[in-house]
Amino acid sequence: MSSVEPFAPILLVVDDDPEALARTVGELRGRYGSDYDVETAGSAAAALRRVEECRAEGLELALVLADQWLGSATGADVLARVRALCPQAKRGLLVDWGSWGDRPTAEAIHRAMALGHIDYYVLKPWRERDEHFHRTITELLLEWSRATGSLHELAVVAERWSPRAHELRDLLTRNGVPHAAHDRDSERGAALLRDAGLADERRPVVLRYDGVAMVDPSNAELAGAYGVSTDLGGERHYDVVVLGAGPGGLSAAVYGASEGLRTLVVECESIGGQAGSSSLIRNYLGFPRGVSGAELAQRAYQQAWVFGARFVLMREAVALRVGAGEHGRHVLELDGGLEVTARAVVLATGIRYRLLGVPELDRLVGAGVYYGASVSEAASVAGRPVFVVGGGNSAGQAALHLARTASRVTMLVRGRSLAESMSRYLLDAIEAAGTIDVRLGAEVAGGSGNGRLQRLRVRDTATGETTDEEAAGVFVLIGGRPRAEWLPPAVARDRWGYVLTGRAAEDAGWDEARPPTPLETTVPLVFAVGDVRSHSVKRAASAVGDGSVVIGQVHECLARVGDPSIATGTP
């Protein structure tokens, strides 16, 4: 007999050891029983029957925990099937404490993780109030709540294929803001609009948890709705201004603010930059289960904010006047007429997505054509075929995320191999997914649709032959170009537009008596980190490394120009 409401989300535990099953269920019911319905299965067959029932009846399956050794079956096999039936459910492989030393169990964990069959392994509780067990369970349930929209602060109600609604949802997703999205013609969407007195409104509407309704808010108004500043207030002078809040910029902000530098971060779009759109980064140090780009960025943002870094979003730098301020400070002009000065500037502006250059698809951007992973659109393509264009890690992560809901994901890759551009763990997961096709030597040649993408034209680069195929969405991740075109000529760039630093900057026109530091540009006290820097490694961890190292170089250069108070961070 369940002790909660009949339609509460379900936690399903699968174990053929009655004693272990009872212990796990006891811990779950004691901690989560008022909000979740905890169910049991004593065999793989019984578990899969219940999962199929949940799917058929539309019940929410939040978490499935399965013991690895289930007689003739394995928990990993059960959870692989759960992934196919209920892709939103989190999946944990139950193992005994210390069993990582058992080779078959360890190999099962490694393989299940590599293939994406489980989210992580879970140590069985071995005592009452096993907080280690509960920490893992709580984190899995938090991830499930965020992914399903059951935990949200805002709701977006709009017409299904509205490009502006896509932009709003994408900004919320990349900024890590829990939100729900509803079609205005759905029962729930219509009710929300009716309750807000906006039943006839055709433009996108954003509803806050406190009932405040915003009709087609600007990006700045949207940011303000979830508590992020889009203005500077009265302060205009900083020790360090960081342009860009991707991994490199956030890292520079953390280290700058923590070492006493008055630090400002300016971001034109969303916290996390392009990395913020990654659905799951599995190889980032310190996150064994993997971490979404938005989650990683939000943690870094909060860390920098707690240290005292200032942030201003939805503002873009439009000009840099080198040494034009008082005492030789650099002056930065921001859109909207704002100006700030800084002793040092860190360029962390990253790159813009490269466009396909197909006119008929340009008209459908936001309505089936998306640049970047667009995690927010996974639900809109559920049960339908989609395409991912690109062969890098970001494309692989997007394909795996979309495969959870789409009927089929086809990756279009111009090259003849994925191995040269994608990490091994992603290759293994794609090969095992079952619903992902990789088409090498292929490119987008065109597309069509009535108000939204419906068909995509694909060209074989070797033969020139084209085919028209059904497509609910195409997600384009084919690299990009650096956000550096606004910089003055004094900041030298390579032939592709990436900013030169270190030895390359010295060779390109450095005229100071001292050599530039490794991350310094051709302008003293202007630095570049992350993807915007020439010959950088295009990885989040590499950008974070740049951001941490650059602050030491800022201190070094400030000390050389004779400002020890700033260089040491003292008042």
C-alpha cells in the first residue's frame, strides 16, 4: 500500500536479495516516502513489466535502482532497457560497499557508464540514515527534477514553433534557470494564460512563480526576472574587467575576485557561453557522473559571486580604447552607452557558431533549425527524426541527449572519421545507442517547411547525390568564428581572427621593453583566454586553466607598472 498520492513519481528498486531489498526500500521510504511512491521488484522480468506499465499509463518514473547481479540477468541490462522505455528516468546500478574491488562488478560499472546505460553506480545502504547513500539519491532526483521541469521558477507559454519562444527557453536553459515550457494551445498552457488574463495573447508569455506575467520580455528583462543584473549601478572603475562568462571567463572571475581584485564580468548572452549548452560533460575533472554545461557554469558563477565579483548580463563590449582612461586605464564601451575602465582586461569572448549558409534554412532558425545543442528543444522533437550536423564533442553530446526522446538521430559529418575529432567515451556511447546513425561524408544542402522545418536535403560530398528526408529538427555544431571583430587593430589576430598571445604576440608587433606574458596580447595588460585565443585547445577544462593562470599574469604585470596595492589585492 502506497503512503502517498496515487500519481506521485515512482522510485523503483530491483533486487533479488530480500534482506538487501528491504534495507534499501526502508531508507528510501523513510527519507522520500512523503513525496515519492517507492516500489519494489524481485527480478529483472518483474522490473521491466512495471516499467512498461508506467510508460503505458503515463506514470512518472523518477528513479530506478537495480542490483547488478539478478540471477540470469544483470542490473546493467535492466537499466539499459529502462533508458529505452523511459529515457527521463534516472538509473543507478546498486552495488555493495567495497565491490569495486571485484573485477566483474568493476568491469560492469565501467561498461555501463561508457555506453550510457546508467547514470552512476549507487552503494547499497548498510546502516540506518546512510547519508552517503542519500547524497547520491538526492543528487539524482535533483537532476531528474530539472530535466523534467517538475522543479521550476518560471514558465514559458508560447506557440509551438515560435522562434522568439525558442530564444527565451534557450537563454533560461543555458543560464541554468529551472523552468517549464507549455504550448499555448495545450490544456495547461491555455489555463496559465487564462489565469493571467492573457487568453488571447499570441506573443510568448513568461510567468514567474509569484504570478507576475511578462509578455515577450526582452533578454535583459528576462535576466532581471531571475535576479541577474543587467546594469552596473554607479561603479565604473575596476581592476580587472573580464569579457565573457564561459569557462575561461568564469575561472578568471573566481581567481581575480578571490585574490582581492575588483572584478567585473560582462556577458552578452548567458552564463557558461557555448559550454553552457552542453547536455552532459563526462570527462570534466571532479564530476564522476558527468555534469551539464549549465550546472557547471552556475556553480562557477556562484563561486565568483560569493568572492565579490560583479556580473552584468545582456551587455556586449563594442569598443576598447587602449590606455585612454585616467592613469592609462583601458576604457571599454558597452552597448547601451555604458563605459567602464580597467587596469587589466581579460578577453574571454569565445566564438560564435558558424552558420550553414543555406538561405531556406536561415528563415527557419528557431523553428526547427538550431545553432548549438539547444537542450531546451529535446521535448519538442520527441518521437520524431532529427539531425545533428558536426563531428566534435559538442555534436556527440547533443546527439546522445536528443536520442533520449527523438525516434532517430542522424549525425551528418563532412569528414571520413569521427575518431579524429571526438573523445573515445562519446564514440563508444554513440555506437551503443541504437538510435543514432552516423553518416560520414555528408552535408546539409537545403531544407523546407511551412513555418517550421519539415524536410532536410542531405548531400553526399563524394558523389554529389542528394536526398530529401523528414526532419523535425536540425542542430548545427560545426565550429565557429571568434568574437573578436570589434577589437581595435592594436590587438593583433591571426588570419582566422583569433587573438594572438605570448610569443606570437611578441612577433606580431609588441613594442614594450619586457616580453609579453604567455596570455598577454599585443596590447600590455590586455589578455586573452579560452577559445578566442589563437591555438587554444577547444576544451572547457583548458579554458578554465587559462582563466586561473591569467590572474597570476595580471598580478605580475600590475606589479611591474608600480601599483602594489592592486597587485597584492590589499585595500
